[in-house]
Amino acid sequence: IILGLSIYVTLSSGQLSLGNAGFMGIGAYTSALLTINYDLPIVVSVIAGAVVAGIVGILIGIPSLRLTGVYLAIATLGFGEVIRVFLINWESLTKGAVGLSGIPQIGRELLKVSRDAGFNPLDIGLKNNQYVYLLVLIILVIINILLIWFLVRQNKSRVGRAFAAIKMDEKAAEAMGVNITYYKVLSFVQGAVISGFAGALFAHVMGYISPADFSYHRAVEILIFAVFGGSEVIWGSIFGAAFMTLMPEVLRFISEYRYMIYGAILILMMAFRPQGIIDVPLLQKFQLSKRRGKHGSKN
């Protein structure tokens, strides 16, 4: 869901960026290396990973302002591949294609803190692994709720309205006094920060990362979250991410055909519902039916 929101932010300002997998890799490796080599706390390392991804986002976003549409998509996709190759070849730091192992895990660290405080998971009828997974789930749910709350608030603010104006008509927005350069770079950097944050969390949840985790396939997967769910509204990316993550688990018996299925879904969506499953009219219908239901219950 966090990755789905990262591409939603850039799409909300009319920019099709496929570099989210690259930013995710930067955040993951930055956070992992800081905890492994310098014993920094996980919280500090995760924030550092997001910040480094944001800084790289500024460096990539400013020159990319001249590009739009498919040209921006190709350039950012190329950036993602450059990052992957960089991670493979800098073996002295990243361990190359072998990847980084022994990354401190969020759940395990919290389990240690709980034990030091005198709490034993068995006291509430949970095994250690169950307790660890439960803590990770709670943390990720809270992070997602806070991130969704922030983006919903932003959409209703001056920044969100500027993003929407640029997406609808860039020249008209500029004529109305909207600072096109500032807001386009802002949305690009926000997408990079959120992607880097997701990557850092990924590293500390899995405990192992490799360049293969941030390849072209990951970039396409993130794009599908928004295309399938609906890129116009925030709930579209959330639904798309949740559905497309659960689907391979349900269809595990045909998991090797996952990317073929993704391709077929993309083609069907482009042909029959290019706006995605969830769009503004659908949300308006839902809200209208909800209001009618409330009035009916009052009557």
C-alpha cells in the first residue's frame, strides 16, 4: 500500500514516474547498511533511508522537468535500472548480487525490548514468532493509516489543489500563478521519499535484500497498483495494492505465470476501464447511497 501511495503522489500531479523501485532500493540499502555497519537504531535508519531517497529524488526530479508522459516514464525506468546495476556492481559495499543478510528485524528488536521490560509473549498465549508478526502487522497498519491521513489532508490543501491543476492543464495552471516547477518537483520528491521509506521498512521486515528485489518487475508491479485500482483517487491505489498483493497468494498454484496475468490485466483495464476500478464517479455514487441509507434509517 505504501508503494501504491508513492506512485499515486506523482500521478496526482500528472507525472508518470517508473523510478519508484530505484528509490525503494536506495531506501532499503541505506537503512540496512546503517544498521549493519554503524549499529544505528532501526527508527533512525529508516528515516535516513527515506531522506536519502528524497535527496536523490530532487537530483533526478529537477532535470526531469523537461520531460512529460512516456518520455518521463522511460527516463525514470532507466534510472531504476541504473540503481539496480549500481547495487550489483558495488560489491565492496552492497555484497553485489548476493545481497545483504543479517539485517536487524523490527519484530525481533521489539521482542528483545519486551523481554528486557519483563514481558513474555507466553503470558498472553502467543509464541515468539506469533508475537513478532503481530507487532510488525500493528506497526505497518499504523504507518499506513498515518500516511493515508496525511495524503487525504494534503489533497484538500493548497498543495493538493496545485497538483490537481497541473494534472488537468499545466499551461492553464501556470497562467493562474501556480509555481509549476516547485510543485512538480515536490510531488516527485514526495513519491521518492515514500518509496524509500517503503524500501527501508521492507529491509527491516524481511531481514534480507538483494538487487533483484528492486528490478524492472518491481517497477511494473507498483505501476499496476495504481492502474488497476485507479490513479485518480487515493483509495484506488490502496485497493489496487491490496488486491494485487493478495491475488498471487490465492493463485499460488499458477505463481510462475504471475507476470503474464499482470500483463493481461493491464491490457483489459486499458481496453475496458482505463480509469481503474475505483474512480471519482464511483466514490460519489457510494457516498450518495450511504447518505440515502442514513436518511432512510432516520425516517
